[in-house]
Amino acid sequence: MPGASAAARDRASDPTAPPPRPHRRPWPKAIIVPHAGYVYSGTTAALAYALLERGRGTVRRAVIVGPTHRVAVRGVACCSADAFATPLGVVPVDTAFERRALGLAADDAGDCDVPARTSGTSGGPTPDSPDSPGGPDSPNGPGISAAPTGCAPRLRSGMTAAPGAPAPALIVNDPTHAQEHAVEVQIPFLQRVLGDGIEIVPLNAGLAAPEQVGDVLRALWGGPETVVVISSDLSHYHPECIARELDDETIRRVTALDYPIDPDLACGAYPINGLLDVLARPSRMPAGGGRADDASGDDGAPPAAPRWDIEFLGCATSGDGGEVALAGEERPAMDDPYARVVGYAAWAVWQYDDDAAGAPRDGAACGACCGDDEVVPPRDSGVPASGLGDAGAARGEVLLDLADAALREYLGIAPEPGRVAPCAADAAPARGSEDASVPAGNSTDASVPVGDGSTGASVPAGGGSVGASSPACGSVGVTPARGSANAPSPACGSADAPVPAAIGSAGASSPMHGSVGASTPAGDSATPPSPGSASVHAPVVTVRGILESHPWLDEPGASFVTLTKHGSLRGCIGTLEAYRPLGRDVAGHAVDAAVRDPRFWPVTADEYPELDIEVSVLSEPEPMPVADRAGLERMLRPGVDGLVLADRGGRHRATFLPQVWDELPEPHDFVAHLLAKAGLPASYDWRGGAMDCRRYTVTAYRR
């Protein structure tokens, strides 16, 4: 079986081997979110976007499907615009993806000589009208319009799908997009949580059967690089006492895949029905099952139909003042039961992959579903930077310089003049060695998300209360900086919480994307020494300069960056598996640790001189062939192994870095605390391979 994975070969040689365990992707494959003014429905939408943030760096395309509030159509309409502009910047439209769904050849283009069509919410009804930009079922403020980029898009309004196209109901219609807000209001959310590099496929679903909309979604489903956003409010302008009853029934039906939903109950009923059709009939998914790789399985057999779960997250109405009732909670008291309101709700759709390795495909970050992207090493712990010899120590200095430069550039601190860094372009670590950083992915640059899967709020990686010191994080007895265990932590989407600017967002100084106002000294353009040179080179004090001077930083790698202040934890972010170049991974995590760890307020420039930096480079996690807890504890190597535990369903998942052995030196205690972090009983004693166990090693560098 050429190209078959080790797991596939094992199954072929041993028919009694257990089947691959379903692995839940760390972020939702699809979300359903409202599209009203942010002051009305923004907190409800944030419940889903807080989860989607975990896909930052891997998700590169968003298929957004909303209803037609202004111009009705039959079918599902894309537009001829090639980009949309928001206050956060310009987002390109993936017109090639649209053409493929329409059944058009990649080079089947019109002449590139007419300005691109635009769409937006400029003009239109007065602010007091139900569907106006200022109303409770439309976005706030000035319209967000499609931005021409100086050349006509290849698609033209009036086009329809070619015979035999993957999406027969897909059409091109500009008028229906011209003043439609349902898609546009989602774009700033996507820019904020997914960062630069995101492309969109904006669609308006008009009169169409669920299977027609479903077929469009199936044609555009893609793999881990694609997310589907369904834009819909619920009931409109009923007295709140009646609206809540109507919405609760709609919520029950959507969650139970009981469709079709009537447009009177949800303005985005047609998009919702299309998504529910996809979920209810997975066998209709085209070959590949939503994967980005080829259609065949590892052993050459057709892949099994994909599996999804839909999860209701929470709901509200325009009369609730932005207060959201999370799933399982009671709604807040009504100020006026007879006030007419608009209803909102949010859902997340989780996709499962049969993957014996238990890791996301296409280089996705591992373990984000339970918050173990943010493992916190204890104070004064770490593996000596001697595992790679002199070259390893030199590379460690480069990695520390890179993390420091990324942090300085983000905080707007002038570069250190005259600093030199050793060049260790050669002597790469051996693949598979305990200290090696092993490539495992190919995604592009972006920040790695945080969160533990709780609805609507980011919380510490170890679970438990916000800001609390938790042995499950590997920080036994260490009190986090900035406040007590009861210190508030800003939840994603909170209207009052200070939220750090995302890397690459408008106005943010970003070491990753050519930040506005970031100083770039002459040393940035210095010519790097030839490979193998042991001499020092010209000063390298910027992220770009370091990346350009050390080609080995382009190799995929997984890392953690930990910041401490006077010996106390100040922030820590990282991932377990490589999904982007090591250099970008370290630079991104340095900024993430400073401003995206939800346990702490963002680091300020005044704090920079007091910070210490640690960079940990991880090897690729390897499966541990153990059937029970006793076998796992016997196989562990104290002080050496990091450990990932996941249950068969993938809902309970957590990790400890090797540094945690300093606090928990006994294997039994180490496993017990890790089980507790994963949300399982510390005494859990499984049998028959009920847990997936994987170990890895770390090389840590500290300054």
C-alpha cells in the first residue's frame, strides 16, 4: 500500500486491531450566528466566533451564507465583486472557488477591463426601518462595501452554473448583494478572530429547497482550511414573551436537525435548511468527505461519510441588552414582556475525522478543543538547551532573539542597537531525535488561538476559575501575575472587556505582516552569511531580519513561548504539532503570550524590561501502545516525556509539557493531574485502549 499510513498498514496486518478513533477537529466546521447590529446581537455571535478563533492559522477561507432581505432570487447567489472592504481592511473573495462550484474552467474568464461591481449597505432605508443599518436586525454604522481592486472579476452578474456543475443552484447576481447586510456583518468578526490571509465566499440564499442549498454547501465544503458561516436571526418583532417561545422551539428543531425551518421563524431559514441538509445526509457529501486531501482513505478505500455534531451555544433577544443565555441556562428576566423584539441564537457544528493518529489533518493545531494549546510550564523549570550541542545552543539564542524582537515590535519598542546573533544555519537536528523539532504541517502564518471549549468565553488552559493557579496547567503552587485568583479575565465578545488588537488587524503593530509604524533598521537588509559559517553577522534586530538570515526557521516546527515577570507567570501560548514555519510560530506565540492569554491582561510596553522569555521547541507526538493506565505509567519517562491524553470520543483531551515532572515527579500523580485537566476523574483506570496516549519531548531555551 504505497503512501499508506502506519496505522493503515497496522490495520491491514492485524484485522482485529481497533478501528481509528474519531477525532473532533479543534474548531467548528460551521457556525450559525445572527447578523443584527453588534450592540444587539454581537455577544451572541461571539459565542461561536470565540470557538472559531482556534482555527487561526489554518482556516483560510470562509463561506458565508445569508438570506436576501432586499432583492429576492431563486437559488443561491454569489456576486462579481473580487473583494470586500471593512474598517479592518480589505478581504479578497475566493473567485476561483466560486468558479469551480459553478462548473467553470479556471481560465474561463471575461475580459479584465471593467471596474469590479460593488455591494454594500450604503443608501437604502431610513435608520428607523426594521432592516436598516441601525436597526436591531442589521449592522451598525456605515455600510461595508465590496471593494474593486482595479480589475473586473471573472464572474459577471447574470451567469448561472454550467451543466453538471457541482452546485447547480449557484448563480451570479449583483443586485441581491448591493445592499444586503447579512453577509457583510460577519466579515469583521472573521478578520478579528482569523487574522490576515482569510478569503471569503459571500452568498445570499433565496428561494431554494434545502437540498439545493445543501448541494451548494457541499460543493464549497472544503477541508480544515474552510469554515461555513450561516447568517440568520430568529423571529422578528413579536412581543418578547411570544418571541422567546417561538425561538425556543426553533432552537430545539435546529439542534435536532428537524427541518425545514420556516422563514417566518428565522430570516435565514434557507441557509439554515441547507446546512441542516448537509448534516442530516452525510452520504451526499462528495468524495473526500470535506477533507482537503484526496478522496481515498489511507488504505486506498473510499473514506467513510463524515460525522458531525451540532451544538447550541446560547440565545438572546434585542430586548436583553446584550445579555446572553448560555445553553442550559435560564433566560434573563424580561424588562417588558410586550416589547417587540428580534431573536438571536448561535450554534457550532463540530466535524469528526477517523484518524488513528488522533490529530487534525492539514497541519491543524493539536489539542485546542480542550485548551491544551496553552500549557503553562512551572516557574524555574525546563530542559537544558544542550540536546542539540553547540549548534542547538546557537539556534536557541536565535529563537530567543526572534521572540524578543516580535514582542518589541508589537509593543512599539525601539530595536536594541548593535545586537548580534550567532548564525547556525546548518547542523539541523536529526529527524525523530528526542530534541528535534519535527515537521508536521504546512499552514501559513497566524496566531494560535486560546480557549478551552467552554461556550462563549476563553478560560485558562488548565480549566477551573479564571486566573487560578492550577496543577493541571503545570503551575502547582505558582500564583499568576496580575491580580488574584478572582481577577477578571475578558471574555471574547464582551462589550466592556479590553481586547488586544489581533496580529495584522488595522492599526496594530505586527511583526508578522509588515506592521505600520514598526521601525526597520538597516541591519534588516544585511546579507546573511553562507551556510555553515560559524562567524557572527551584521546586527539582526528585527523579526524580518532574523527570519531572512536563518533559513532553518522556514522549516515547520511547534513551539511554546512563556513570559514570566519577577518569577511569576505572565503569559504562555503554544501548540503541540507543527503547522507553520518554526520562525513564524515562535514570533506569533511571543505576541500571543503577551496579549492573547485570557488569564492575564495584555502586557504593556512599560512591563517589557521586567519580562523573561522562554522558548520551548517540541518534537512530534508519537503514539504509545498501551491498553490501560498501569501500562501507561510504566512506559512514561519522568523528566523526559510530555504527554497527551484523549478519550475515544475526543471530547476530553489535555497535555502536560515535560517541565511538569518537576512538580509532579511520580507517574501516577502526573497522569492523575492530567486526567483532571482533561475533565476526567483523577482516579480513572481505563481498560482496553479507551484512552489515546501520545508523548513528545521538549528542548527549552530561557533568557
